Amino acid sequence: MHPPTGNERLPGRPVSGFVPGSAAAAGPPPFAAGAPLMRPGAAAPFAPPTQQPGVPPPLAGASPAAPFGAAPPAAMGGYRGPPPPQGPFGTGPPPQGPFATASPPQGPFATASPPQGPFAKAPPPQGPFAAAPPSQGPFAAGPPSQGPFAAGPPSQGPFATAPPPFRHPPSLGQPQSPTGSGMPAPTYVRPPPVQSQPPPVQGYYPGVPSSNPQFPMSRPAYQPPMQTMPPPPMGPPSSYSNQPAYPTSGPPMGTLQSLVEDFQSLSVSSAPGSLDPGVDVKGLPRPLDGDEEPAKVFEAYPLNCHPRYFRLTTHTIPASQSLVSRWHLPLGAVVHPLAESPDGEEVPVVNFGSAGVIRCRRCRTYINPYATFADAGRKWRCNLCTLLNDVPGEYFCALDASGRRYDTDQRPELSKGTVEFVAPTEYMVRPPMPPSYFFLIDVSVSAVRSGLLEVVAKTIKSCLDDLLGFPRTQIGFLTFDSTLHFHNFKSSLSQPQMMVVADLDDVFLPLPDDLLVNLVDSRHVVESFLDSLPNMFHDNVNVESALGPALKAAFMVMGQIGGKLLVFQSTLPSLGIGRLRLRGDDVRAYGTDKEHILRVPEDPFYKQMAAEFTKNQIAVDIFSFSDKYCDIASLGSLAKYTGGQVYHYPSFQATTHGEKLKHELSRDLTRETAWESVMRIRCGKGVRFTTYHGHFMLRSTDLLALPAVDSDKAFAMQLSLEETLMTTQAVYFQVALLYTSSSGERRIRVHTAAAPVVTDLSEMYRQADTGAIVSLLARIAVENSLSDKLDSVRQQLQLKLVRSLKEYRNLYVVQHRIGGRLIYPESLRYLPLYILAICKSLALRGGYADVSLDERCAAGFSMMILPARRLLNFIYPSLYRLDEVLTMEPGRIDGSLKRLPLTLQCLDTAGLYLLDDGFTFLVWLGRMLPPELVNDILGVSLANFPDLSKIQLRECNNYHSRNFMTVLRTLREKDFSCYQLPRVVRQGEQPREGFLLLSNLVEDQMAGTSSYMDWILQIHRQTQSS
Amino acid sequence: MSVELILWLFSFASVMVLVGLTAYQLICLSDLEFDYINPYDSSSRINAVVIIEYALQAVLCAAFLLTLNWFPFLVMAPVTYYHVKLYMNRKHLVDVTEIFRQLHGEKKYRMIKLAFYFGLFIITIYRLVMTAVLLFIDEDANLVETRTI
């Protein structure tokens, strides 16, 4: 497919100078230079279709093809209007994108059949593209192929239309049959939803009358696979007795097919009186492959942004309010605007220059691949609000026959779902800020004793070279205990000057500037400060911590510029404004209505401060190290409303946690960050985003203010329907993030996506995305836990699951007597387990004694920002068996790591297991494990080292240890955003084993919670009861 | 001028002010909803008048109690109690970080309060006119009596 596409680009440039009037004169030379085959398509916009046969002399050899060659572009023209109604998956407007892109390359097929050779070899990856040839290829092959053509357009779906050309061209029939049979039968037989053909298309096909007689003859070609289709795995076959009726009527086939595809069931019936619950525990679905990104959606909608940036909980929009009310799961999206893209897929940057950023006049949507052009390219129609906008003169380009701009392939904003625009000065309220970092370090006695200062100082020093925005970076430090210590980094000094302010009630700055300085100018002063920092306070015995005044001081220093404020807090703030009380050790609060108060900020000071910080473009990251309670709930609200992040290192000790802190701090300092940003999500008429979940501050009803945002943060939001009945065919979404890059450029990152509007609940279930649903549900649950009891939060989650499965059951249970079975859609097969896992997650599990309040809050803050993939791994960690892997060749290790179900039954006493939840590694040593292996890995004899909590794993000079470290490295490389700290626990080592490992085995029964099997039974019972 | 008339004149004025303050808060909230002002301005404007409103309402309630006007006092007492409760829990101010989430609730709360103050306004007007008329009739009666004698 690619060479012809390349040819098509050649004429693309000269054409931009086209004037409709002079088309005939200007047309031929470029095309003669390029591929002559392009001509019919290219000339089409300038000549009525009826003139087509006379235009292209090069095609004279294939004279019967000529009228057909002209027809499809004309048909494309029909797509300019509102997109045609859609079949379930691939027929919406997006496939028309590939349709349009694919149509020129079809030229070669029109004249010669050999090019179809490679085509035939490659169908599976080319899914959507395969849809194009049927309209072209068959015509070239001559009259016999008109059959599929006549049948083709009505049967939309890319896969459905693909087979005919493989079958029909006589010369290719044989070699292609394997391909045809390789296609999955169910999709192959997709019924022709007749309405999905745009009416105008009919009129443009000159060959329609002659093809009509062949229509019935072409049908049988479709039917055999239909009739040989395997019956659905469950349900009595008698329910399909009306099957012969299907070939004649289109739509019912969809139902049949959906049954084949969708629903899965679990037998949960037990014989009366038997102890066996009747559930095959091993057969329960488990997400051992981690997150499944909805890649199918991306294939069907290649103009959408990649699902890593934007995922809908179900990639459909319900057409009516009643459908929404029957969809009991949240309807919304998970947005990860700065997700790291793999190498080679960098986001293209577009600079519009003097034309300015092209946006819709009314709804301010940015130009995107779904925008259509009209009036010979002088106008463009906004796909969100359908307003016709003028195309600026500098941006003008002529259209081809299909209404597509010639330069579409050269312009990423018209061909890719994700682009970045360079924003001109209208998008700035002030000159782009320099990246600035201000460190607020608690130097009270606990910080000194734990060795925190040393680790922090060393890490910052090692990162100085990699800080973002090299020549402009600003840096500053403020240390505090019961007083505030300002440090003067004036570049003319050789040593930093320390100034102590003891007045906590009325904080003032001892110096007007030089507290936040340019790193390049004052590099030597900063370095000498970092060298002396650990010693400066090493005999400090002050136990107080005046965080509140320190925050105020930091605000005064940074207020003008903004930037990132990193707070290193190791005790409970005890002095000045914002001092906090010890709370959270009150057992009695749990289970009462007052329980949630422990999880919300105690002092409004922190919220007000956070609001002020956001206003001045300051993002706060909290690093908390206390071994006692330090009220993460209050401190975390600083991060929550400023787009920051909470790092919690309970009982920090430099020797054990130092490595983790070092990695995470340097990641925080050096990852690509978008500064002073705002994000807005626009969507088409009829839907509206109502609530947002994540770390940000709402500046207006739909504008998220994000002082700093980076690749580790995702946001979730919920949708609601504004109209009772949606009349459009598709709804478009556009995420726009306006930010200042570290290099000081103002940029707009735009992600565009389309989703079809459906009227069918089963279609919504089919397109459901478990990752996004779980992500959204977890965030809602964590937010609810701030205003409700944990117990009722968990009940709400369960209720949502039950309601949705009950609704799904009602769709099918009438036709099929599936009494003793729990049925669920294939797309949601992991949902019950994930919801169980959310209920057992660190943030929501148990009650007072199960998790300390700080850890619970810290986990809650983490869950609010984690992208879907990491969240799923956090709530359902990966468990690997390592003892066998360790004896392998190092090269084969990565492939042989297999995830195991999270249940105690998987743990063999003679095994060594590793649990990875994305934040820690837990190494579990079986009781019967050979002592040599243990000693090799730990580097010490287990018998001489009773306290495993203090052990550090480092590479020892032996085979097992090296392999073990390779495993850890491999797993860490999968995700750099967090450094998993290894912790070792022995089998039967209570109580550590209990709260480290057993509480993470979410499929097992723990105190007061059900096991996976009980959970399924419980859900099943509840879905059955009305 | 009797004490009664002064009381009702005072209550008339203060209920007018209360209605005005509540309407002002409502306007701030709906401006915020339609993106005319930012949440920082909106919440600081609302928070600036909340205490005034509470104080005025409490004073009015106390005035009714001291003048032994039981009916208006009983009407106002629950609201006063509610205000005191909010104030003690430090929930009387609008939270700028969560203002959008609470927008609908806050609007509804102020709508109800506005309706309540309107009701109070009607009572006040009625009682004010009653008192004034009775006073004049009394005076007239005195006048008539002095003339006839």
C-alpha cells in the first residue's frame, strides 16, 4: 500500500496552488510527472462525474474501469456531510478516513491485479484499509466483480467488506482463500445494516442497474460461513431455530453475532446440599496480562489519538437518557495528556506561523482530522459544533474529489489524533516562565537522624545537570525547624549565607531577591550549600516544625515566578499557622459518621494555601518521611489542588529507603514537565463533562488549572448527557493542554477522539473498557471515602457492579435459560475481580487496624493520579515465581516471568515469589526453600539475620543473586515512574507476612472480606434477586 | 413613636439587607457558573458578606426575643441555630478549592434562604403596617375623644 501513497504525495504539493477555474490547464503537468493513475481521482473535483470517462487517456486500456474509477471519489464526496449511520464497530466516520487515504492507492489495483498480491498477504494489520479495495478492486477485475460491489457498500464494517475482493477476482481466487479463511468467522459474517449507506452514493454509480441482476448471485458467497457458524457456547440451540431467516434480513444478524462474540458465563450452580459451591476456581477470569488497552478502537478509528492518551469507559455514547440510566457503571473518560510515547511515535509539533492556530470561531475547537472542508477548501466545518469557519489564506489548500485536502498527509493536525501546536503570544498572559524549583526542607531532629538530609542533598546535587530548562532554571532552598532559615545564593558569594527568621506570626523575607536564583549563575554557591547541608544541621535537636510559616515564606519567594515546590516533611507540623494535632489514633471514630473527617484536611489553612499556590502557578510535591502520624490528609491537600504528588516513606531510614527516595526524587526533578498549564476537554453537542477527578484545581466549570503536569499524572472525568435524545452519529472529544515547555515555548497539546452514538445497550457493553472503568471507579471511591464511611464506599462499589451485571443479564436471560450461570460481557470479564481488588486496596481496605491512616491517605492520593495501567497493577499486583527463573540463563529471564493468580494456593513452600505492585517489591521466601539459594540472594545467612525488615538486597557475586537483580531491573525498566523498594518476608513470619503479603493476595479471604469465589457467588446471588 | 414601631422599622430594614446579601451571594455563584468571574474572586466576595449576614440575622432574632414577639422569633430561631452550627464547625465559608463541586448545593441553599427571607419580609411588612395603622388609629381615637369631650 505504501508506494502508491508516496506517489500521491507528489501531486499533493503542486496542487495547493490550484484554482478551480484553471484546473484543466494546471492539472495535467504535475500528474504526468507523478503517477498517471492518480488522474481520475485528482480531476474529479473539477469536473462533474459524467465527464469522467473522457478525461483520463492513460486509463483507456482499462476502459470498463473508468466510470467506476471515478465513482468512488464521488462517493467519498458524499461523506463530507454528516457521517453515515454506523454499524457496530468499524463503520463510523473514522474508517472513512482510511477510506479516503486508501482511495488513491487503489489506482494500481484498477489497472493491474498483481499489486493485490502483497495486499492479500497483509490483511490482518491493515484492518481498516482492507475496507477500501472492495469498491475499487472488483471494478478493475471487470464485470463479474460488480456483484460484490453491489453487495459491498451496504455491508459496512471493514472486515465484512474485505473478503469479497479476495474471493471474486478470478485470477486471485485460489491463493487468497487461506487469507479469507484466516479471518475470524464471526466478523466475516457481519450483517449488512442497510441504512449505513449514505443515500447520495447510489446515484453516482453508473453501473448500478447492470449490477442489480447479479445481486442475488453475489449473496450466496456470503452465506456459507454464516450457516457454518458455530453455535454459541451456551444456551439451547433451539433459540437459533429461526436462523435461516437471517440471511434475508440484515439487522437480526447483529444480535446473533453479538451473542457469539459477547457474553461469557460462569457456572455457579451447585447441587443442592453439596458443599461444593460449584465454581471452578481455576476457571475464574484473571487479568494476568495486565491492562488491555483498547487497541481495537484505535484500529477502527485510526484518526483518534492513541488510547494511552484518552480512554472512554465505553467507546460509545448512549443515544438517550434512558440508555444512560441503564448503564450503571460510570460514563466518562480517563485522560493522560502527557503519556510517554514509545520511541518513533513522538507527538508531531505544528507551527501555523502567521495563520495563527486554526480554531472554530464559536466553540474554540482546534482543527483536527475530523474537521471537514467545504467550498473548495475555503471553509472548514467544525466537527464539534458544525459551524462553518473560514480557512485563513495562508492555510488554504485545494480539495480532491473526495473533499479531502491534498496536503492532508503532510499536515499532522489533519491526519493524526495527537498533535502539538506552537502557541503564539495570544496564548500567554506573561512571558513563558523559567522552570523553577524551590526546596522546603524540614531539618528537625527526625530528619537529621534518619539520614534524610544527606540523601536529599546528594540527589539534588546529582540532578543539577539534568534539571529542566537548562540555561534558565531557577533554584532556591529554605530550611526550617522552629525557625525559618533563608539561604542567600547571590552569584558573587563564594559560600551561601544563612539568615534566620524567628518571627513565625508575621513572616517576612530577609532579602528581596537572591533567594530563588538562576542555577547557571549561582551554580557554585548552590553546590557548596548542598555539600554542607547535612553537616550544617547534623547536631540539630530541635523537634518542632513550622511548616505553615515556611509555606508562606516559600509563597512569597516563588509567587512572582511560579514553579515547583518540593516539601520534605518529617514530622507533624507543630508551630505557627497550620499546626496540626495528633489525630487518627482514635479507634472509636471508625465505623461512625465521623470516620471520614480523619481523611479530610483538618485545618482550612492548607486548602487556602493550595488555592493561592495554584493561582500563582506553583505546584507542590509532598515528600513525607515520618515514622509517626504526620497527617498526610492535610499535607496532601497541598498537592491535590496544585497538580502535585504525594510521596510517602513511612519510617524512613536512609540505609533502606535511600535508594527509593533517590530514584523518585530525581525522576521528579528530571522528567519532562509542562509548566503553568491549563487543560480543557471539549465535546460535541449533547454531552458534557460534569465532574473531574484527579490533582488539579478547577478554574472554571470545565477548565483544569495545572501549575505543573507531567507524564505520571492522569485525570478522570465523568460525562452526562444534556439532551434526552442524541441525533448525531458520533460524538467528538478534544483534550487541549496549553502549557509552557521547559524550553520556554508555549505549546498546546491536542488529542482528538471520536466515539459512535449507539442505541443499543449490548453495544455499550461490547465496547466497554475495563481499565478506564476501574480507574474511574477507584477515583470515585477514593473521593467518596472523604465524605463517607469506608464500609459504605465499598458497598456502593459492589452495588454498581451488581446493577450493571443484572442489567446485562436482563438483556439475555429471557431468550436463554441460563439460570445457574453468572453472565457478563467479554469486555468486562475482569471487572468483578478488579472491584474486589479496589475494595481491598490500601486506600479502602478494612478499618482502623488494617492500614495506618497516613498510608491509607497516601495510597488514596496516589490512586487519584495513577494512569489506568499502573492503577490496575497497583490494585491487582503481579506475582511471579522466581526460584526456577533464577537458575536460567540471564537472557531468557524476561520471557519466562509468568504472572500468577493472587492467592495463597499459588504459593509453594519450596518457592521464592516476587510481588510487584508498582511501588514495592515483596520477596516471599518459602519455608522449604533451599537455604543456599536464600543465602545467595540475601548475601547473608538467614539464620544469623533474624530481622528481615532491615535487610538490603544488593548484587552479590554469585549466579543466583545476579539473576535475581536482573529480574528486579527488568521489572523496574517497565516503568520508570516509581522505584520499587524490595522488602523480604519469610513464610510464617508474623505479623509482617500478614500485612505485607497476605493483605495483597486479593483473591483470598481476609478478615471480614470475601475471597474471589465467594465474591462471585455473592454477586451472582444479587444479580439474580430482583 | 412606640418601641413596637421602631422594632418593626428596624426589622424591615434588616430583612431588606438580608435579602440583598443573599441575592448578592447568589449572583456571585451564578456568575461563577457562567464563567464571568474566577473562583478566587467569587469565594472571597461571598465569604466577605457571610459573617455580616449571620450577625444581622442573629441580632434580629435576639431583638424579637427581647421584645417578646414570639411568632417571628420562633420562625427565626431554627435558622439562627443552623448558622451557629455551621459557624462552630467552620463550614460557614465557601471553600475555594471545592467551589465547583459544591456549586449546585450552595446555590440551592441560598435559594431556600432567599425564599425564607422573603417570607420574613412579608411578615415584617404586614406587622409594620399593622403597628403603624393601629398607632394612628389610636392617636385618631385619642383625638376624637379629646374633641368630643
